Amino acid sequence: MEIKNLSNESLLHHMKYVLSVLEDLYDDLKYTEEDKLIMKICCLCHDLGKINSKTQNGVHNLENLNRNCDEDVIRHNVLSGTYLKMILEKMDLSYTEIEYIYKVLMLHHGKYEDYVEISTTKVQEYIYNFIELGIFNEGKYNLSSIEEYISYILKIDFSFEAEKLDYDYMENLKEGFSLRNLKEYDYDIDKSMEDRRLKYILYKGLLNLIDDYSNAKYMKLELYEEVAVPIKRGEKRFVIIPNKVSAEGLYSYYILNNTSKIGLLQGDTNISVAEELYSCTDFKVSLRNMNISENLMRNYIISTVDQLLLIMFKTQGYEEILVAIEGTNIEIDYANLLEPKIFNLLIYFMQFSVEYLRVNFNIRSAILPESYKERLLDLKLSLGEKEKFIQVHEEYIEKTEFSKESEVKVLYNKEFWKVLRENLKDNKRTLIIKNSIEDINKLYGELKKSYPYADIRILHGRFKLEDKKSKYEELINSQGDIWICTQSFEVKSEFEDVISDFCSIEDMVYRFNRVKKNNFQVFYIFQDKEKKYDKKLELISKNILKRFIKNNNLLFLERELLQLFYSNEDTVKYIKDEFNMGDRDIKSTYGINLYEFTGKDLLLRFDPYKNIVSNSKQRAKVFKGINISYKIVLEEDYKRNFSFLESKSIQLSKEVYNKMKYLGLIITKEGYCLLKKSSKYRYSMDQGLILV
């Protein structure tokens, strides 16, 4: 009987797939021959632990086993250690190299904390019952093809032997990185340990990326779908945008313009579900992991900033993303829209990425607050000659000529309805930008009631991705009399008037900039007299706008508006306070007592597999107030096809996600968060997901 990887794929086939992907990346990876050999061994041996009768009976459907991890199942990655000694003893490897291989293989799924608690006795009983007796004594499984392939690739004479099964390998997992072989290094112990930890991160991340991508490739080929081709690092580009800007909106815009091979990361990992994405299953590969890996292999990747910054807290799978960004170009757009806490964390991320991963950063912004510039200057000084890897451009406001009729006005409650009524009468199209989805739905209901024959359409984050694309097509074709949107508006569509809710100066300038391409006549700033603008930044913005609003050239003074906003003493104090609070939260999360710390301290100060941050309450402090989204799929839309699921995905805000979870409506399946059927919400293509 053939040894299986999954129910429809042999283990040998998967080994060949994984190695072929590694070969595709060889020319691109800046690793030594020693590194390549270690990765070749890891790719060959990472799933050998599936050669046990319990797993094989599961994938051959010979037993009705629980597909998810339970107390009786020891995962294949842990069991792979059983076979390593009989292979590695035939090779000329140092103790350090062997240490890398054991730790990478045994930890390439799941969490260290889960495995270190497994008793050696339990592992030994498992080996005896399900490997020695279940595989070798039974003699019904064909191991010869795997033996021949390992021998051929590693150029050794290898065969599986029952008497050479290693019953005592668990010590390789439970020990930290050893201080042996330090004579190989010319520098101090701390530096050598940092180097070892970095090597482990890159080895494990590369194995995870290749493994998940190989499974994704196999699934897509079975479905006759296009497969993303791995791209050379120097040609790969990440475009990072603030969370208040829609990555899906930008993605849809490029897709509609026939730009192919674009990856998307938004709501894929977050502080509450990161561990669930890497849920423990030994019989199926997580669809979400496959989806993330395929996106990471694309040559142009659009991502919200939180998706990368979460790696600074060592969430599950952080190694894979670090490998994906190694040697790439990262463009950070609208950097001034990043909240101070996020910008502060971004500094540590850039510090580590430039120093250890050779990442090039291009920061683009209309204008940056002085505190942001100071942090960037300090960062560049700390990098020495590598400061050239960070470029800052502060002219990111599109130069657009307006007609002389274009102007800005303040609009109040009664005038709002008058403008809409007259525009509908004169067949003028109107774009309304609201600050929240709840405000959009409320206004949509009021407008449908007041103007039942008008063509009123809405666009916001809580639509399925496939429906968002349809909405963008409608916008491009100038359909609809009135559109009500959040500021995720990304395409050119002709509107005579634009009405925006009052918001902070930086958000208002962003909205000016996004609608410049649409030749509007009037940009109205709607101020609700019944609403209290009690947030500090809103009050500052209100006072500044009040001084400028009489000037019809406001559209030409965006930089001046931002300069006034960022130079305001209350704004300056707010940013510095947020920086300090961000550092305190990071120190509290990591237990760091240093007065000053760097990105290296966060990722390399401790053994990388031991210090995966699991305290979501601590991490939540750093992301408090940040518009983080959570990707979900309606339960009735679930299908075992990650491309299909991507088209059906919906972005929920943190507040809505937490509410659904509190109500018991969120379940996880193969890494995806599914929203159960309920009377608590409804979904339609007209309004998206609405809470009832």
C-alpha cells in the first residue's frame, strides 16, 4: 500500500513538489550551499512523521478518526524526529546544523508550548504502536520508493530500519539552542545566538512557505486553476496601506484594470484568530494557510499594515511572512494616515527588516508630522550605511487641475437634503462619503424611503469581494444617481457633487485626493449640528477648517492644511504620548526591561519558537483604536476551494467580529472564520452584511 500525504496524493509526490518549489527559488535565495543542503533535508524529511499507521489509516479512510487534533493524536511533524537519526548519521553535518533540522521539522506546524508538554513515554508508546508495529511489523506499506528518492537526492545509501527508530529524540525539541560549536564564531555569544535564531526563523519560514504553497499548487492544478509562479525577490513588491484605507478596494481597482498576479492580505491574520489559522489538523492542509502562501508568492502584493506588523509579536506563521519579504521592495503609501502607535511599531519592523532581511522601503506621504520625521531620522542614523534602504517621499498629493467652478462648502442638516433633492431633479450624480457603515445603512434607508424611484447604491467593507468588484464596475460605468461609500472609493467615476462627513484633517485631505480624478463641481463638508465632536483630533480639525473654509481655493491648500494640523501643539503632544504608550505596551507584552530596545530585541532576544506571544489582551493594547478587519465567510458559502472562498470573503470590523463571536456565531474551519446562519444579521448584494 502506498504511503499517503493526503487522501488524494502520495507522500512521495508531495516530497517532489516541495523540492521542485525549492529549486525554483534556489537562484533567488541568497543562502550558502550549507543553507541549501539543510533546506533540502528539511523539504525531504518534514512529513516523514506521516509514516505511522494511525495517520495512514486516516488518509486511506480505513478508520473513522477525528480529523482534528485530540489528546490521542501526536502530530506528524513531531513524529518526523523518529526517522531523522537514521538519515542524518549518514551525512557529514555539524551539531548546529543537526539542531536546526530537528527544531525546524518538529515545529513546522503548531506551537512549541503544545509539544513540550508531551511526555517522552507517550511518544515512545506511540512510536511502538503506530510505527514499529503498525508500519514495520505489518509490512503492508511500500517504503521503497521513498527510500530510493531520499537516497538519490541526498546521495546516500538509505533504507528505513525498525531497529534504528529513535525513541529518545524528544530531547532535541525540549532543549534550547545549544552553546556548542561556538568556536566557529569570531564574535560574542549573544551575537552567535542571534545568528542561530535568525537562521532558524528563515529555515522554518521557508519550509512553511514552500510546504503550504506546494499544497496550494497541487489543489489548484486538480481544479484546473491558474497557479501563481514564484517570483525573484528583487522583482517582488509589497504595497502597504493604512488600515483605514481599503486594501480590497485597491485590489479590485487593479483587477478591473486587468492587472494579474496580484496578492492580497487584509484580515487574513489578526490578534484574535492568528492561532486558529494554524489549527491542529493532521489529515488536511489548512485552506487559509494555502491561500496566504499563494498570495505571498505573487509579484505584487497589496496589504494592510497590520498584516505585516503582527509578525513583531511572533503570531503563528510569522516566520513565513518574514521569509516572503526578505530582499523585496516595500512601498508604504499614505504613511501620514498611520496611527502613531502603528508608525512607532513600523519603525521597529523596518529596523529589523533592513538590518537582517535586506528589505528596501519607500515611504510615500502627503506630508509627515515632525515626530514621524524624527523617528525616521533616528532610524536611518542607527542603520549606518544601510540607511539608503529607506527612502522618504513627501510629495504624494496628486497634482490635478480643477475647473474654476470647483469649490468647497460646509453643509448642515437641512441644506444636505436640499442639495440631494436638487441634484436628483437636475440629473446630477452625487457621491456621499460617510464615516461608518452604520451611518451608510441608516442614510440608505432614509433615502430609499424619501426617493423610492432614485437609483441609490452603496459600497463599504462588509460586501463579499466578488460583489465589491461588481460595485466597482458599476462605478466605472457611471451607474447610479447617488452612491454612499466609506473612504475606500478607488475608481474614476463622474460625480457633480461630493458630500463628505466631517472628519480629521488628514482623512479629509485623503478624501480630497481620492476624488480629484472625478471632475466634481462642489465638495461639501457635512457637519451634523446634533453631533458632538469630542475627540481631540476632531476638535483641532474643526477649528482649522473653520479658518480655511471661506477660501474656495481650499483644494489647492492640502499641504498647508496638514502642516497646520501636524504643527498644532495638541496634535504634537498627542503623537508623542501615543509613541510613549506604544513602547510601554510593547515592553509589557514582551516583558522587556530595557530603557531602549530595537526590532532585533523583539525578534531575536529570545528563542524564536518559545516566545510566540500568546497573550492577546497584551497585544490588543498595541492595536487598540486601530481599524483592524477580520476576514470571514458565510457558513453557507463554504466550499473546499480557497480561490472560491476568497471571492466570498467579507471584512468585519473588530467590534462587529467580537459581537458575532460573543453571540456564538463565529466558527473556524480549515483556518477560515465562518459566520453561522442567524437572524442577527442579513446579507444582500444591495446592502452587504447588515446587523439586525
